[in-house]
Amino acid sequence: EPEVTQTPSHQVTQMGQEVILRCVPISNHLYFYWYRQILGQKVEFLVSFYNNEISEKSEIFDDQFSVERPDGSNFTLKIRSTKLEDSAMYFCASRPNQGASTEAFFGQGTRLTVV
Amino acid sequence: QQQVKQSPQSLIVQKGGISIINCAYENTAFDYFPWYQQFPGKGPALLIAIRPDVSEKKEGRFTISFNKSAKQFSLHIMDSQPGDSATYFCAASSNAGNMLTFGGGTRLMVKP
């Protein structure tokens, strides 16, 4: 069964460092997303991406964050200068289209720990 | 107005019992209401979803009840099993399901 793949599974970084989280969405999907989940809290939307541009972003997705689809398969989330409060589980998701009731498939997540 | 409120935060049910999780929303533009199941260390996985043109949807042991006028929807798990022990999130979206707004989650434990 096709799945969304995220790497690494766990990333530890020092405060102020840049991190890149990587995702390989399902191959025929067109819509891509990043969500985050701070430990014990709800899943929060960060950004959606379609046709090589951001289609929606939340207040969390400030200038420290950026997304890119550098080739036909990868979808990355970059955090330019990490803060302690960026520690969370980051989930990538993809959807085949934006038709009614189409399912978003989530990856297993990358646990980011900022120390 | 974008919030989705979920209750209870945690729930303990005996095997064979009914698990009920409730959600309420404010944004009347929401038109897609999925429920996600999340096991520890895994990403959320779609369990069942409903659109507001129906009041109930059933898939196996899982049923969503939807009350448009009250802006509430709930998940019922019939004959709950220990394997159902997980965290359940309700969610909502508009624009045919682009950005999902999640509830706070319910940690369900089904005791054998």
C-alpha cells in the first residue's frame, strides 16, 4: 500500500541551528501539507502546498519556516533558526486532489528535539 | 472561530462497551468532518468521515452522528476492543478538505 515516508524519524538539534525535515508523498498526489503536534497536544496545521507554491499557511508558519519541492518526489520543511518551542512531532501529509471528501494520508512523523 | 472542541480528554471503557467521543465546532463554513485514529509513534490515520448533508454514517463498529443545527458531531465505537486503544482526533475543514483543524484529542483505553 502506498504511504507517505518521512525522514529522519528523530532529529536532535541545537537552538539556533537550521533543520530540514524530509517527506516523500504518495507518488500521484498533488496536495502536500505539514502539520505539527507538540507533545500531548493537538495536531496543528502549518502549511499546504500545491502546484509548486504555498496555498495556505497558519500563523505558526512564520518567516523561520519554508517549504520546497526540490524535485518530483521530495517535499521538505526547513526551519531556519530553531527555537526550543519548535520541539514537536512534525507530520507530512498528501492528498491526490482537492475533491470533496478525499483523504489526507499522513506520514509517521519526525520528532524534532531542540536543545 | 476556527476551533474544534473535543471531549473527553481521556476515556476508559470495558471491552464490549460503547465509546463515545464528542466534538463541537463554530465555523459554519466547515463542510468535511473526519475522525483520525493515532497509535503511539504513528501518524494520524483516517478512520471515518462525514459531510453535513447526512446525519449519520456507519462503517463497521464505527458511527459518526452529525447535528448540523447544534454544530456538533460524535464518534461512537460499538463493541470496543483493546485494539481500539489509541488517541482519536476529530477534525473539520472547508474548501473540500484542504486545511484540517483538529480537536484536542481523546485518549481511549479499552480494558480487557
